[in-house]
Amino acid sequence: MTSLQANNKTVVITGSAGGIGAGMARAFFKRGFNVVLSDLNIQALTQCKISICGDANHQQIHSITCDVTKPEQVQALWQQAIDKFGKIDYWINNAGLGATNKTIAESDLTQLLRINDVNINGVVIGTHVALNRMKAQGGGRIYNTAGMGENGFTRATMVSYGTTKRAVGYFSNGVAKEQQDTNVAIGWLNPGMVITPMVINDAKAMGEKRWRAEGRVMFRLFGQSAENCGEELVKRIVRDKGNGTFIKLLPTYKMIWGFCFNWFKQDKLKSYGI
């Protein structure tokens, strides 16, 4: 894939070695952005970069390892991105962990705390670092990835995950109000139901019976690929000029339409082995 003519804008995306983050990175690259990929696994980052542009040495994409729960690493991520591209126009706090797929009582406490740390503290740290540095550089835009639970919906075995995404929505909305009439805008994203590697692995771990009972129907009706999701999110992000914008890809009217018509479409999940 080749990008359009470079537009001299730069985006940093945490949790972008795969899934939704990689989908957004691909869409930004296609629009000519300088893209900073960030994740914990450098090998996965390199593979992602090659899959997007076909060249591990392409100068328009830069890969940086970062643990979003470590403030010093997030600060280093900002600085390395600045050293490479000069300015950061968009910062997307996308890194996150999924649910344990167990009840809270059955879940390992260490795992529960790690989910909270990445999904909540990672967003707080990333927002704090990007916000202060964007104000100093003259402006910028920050988007935080929420998800299932953002609207208060609860589901057994997804409580830990949903709690963190509810927090992300509240936090983002609050920070946006704090930054009203400043040079930095805050928004948040609800990608809807996305068939990511995490979803595929969870489905296989559940076993066919439980997967069919707990998730398969909804993902068959409403699931989309990470690439398509990233494209739609970025299309709306680059069009957004406001502050406090909530970008939701699966609103109620789309769900109603899906329940009526998506039954007749090909079962896309079979190609993923789930």
C-alpha cells in the first residue's frame, strides 16, 4: 500500500501493533499522515509496519515500544515522536486489555488489576502527557478508545472490561469540559463490535457451545474487521473539528437495521474459524 501525498501531520496511536489500533494506523497512513506505532511487542510492531507500507524502513511510520502504565515511558514516547516528526497533531489512547471472560469472583485478582491499570490508568497517563505537551506546542487533538460498557450496559464475565470503558467515557467527557475554549480538543471512541485477534482467541477459548450462547450471534450480525473499523473511525476523526466529540460506530438505529437485515448476509465468522 502506498500513502497519499504526505500532509505533514503526525498521529501517535498506543496499542497499535494489531487490532483496532493497527486498523487506524493503516487508515491514517493512507491519508498521508506520519504514523507512530506504539505497543509492548517490538516484533509485532515491525510486522504491523510492514503490513501497512511493505517496508520495515519506511520513514513515514515509526515504531516505539511503550508500556502505557509507566509515565516515564509515555513521556519518552512523546519525546521520541517529536524527535522524529517535529510535532504531534493527534494522540490516540487506544491500548487496552480485554475481559477475563470469567465472573469477578472466578477471575484472578492480578489480572483484574492489570486490566484496570492499562485501560484506565493508561488513558489517564496518556491524556495527561499529551494534553500538557500539546498545550505547550500550540494545540492538538486527543482521542480515547472506550467500548462495551461505556453506556452503562452490563454483561456477566465482562464486568471488569465494561467498568474500565465506562470510566474512559466519563473521564474523556470531563476532560473535554475542562479544556473548553483551549487549543486542545478531547474526544472518545466506541468502535462497536470488532473481530480482533483478541475476540477470535477469546471465542476459541470459550469453546463452541459457550461462544454460540454468549457472543456469536451478535458478532455475526454486527462484527466488522479491524481494518474497516479503523477506516471508519479515522474518516470521522479527521473530519471532527469540535471538542468533546463522541464517535460511536454502532448506534441504536444501526443495531435495529442489523437485526432486520444482517441475518441474510454471509456468515463472516466462518472465515475466522469461529
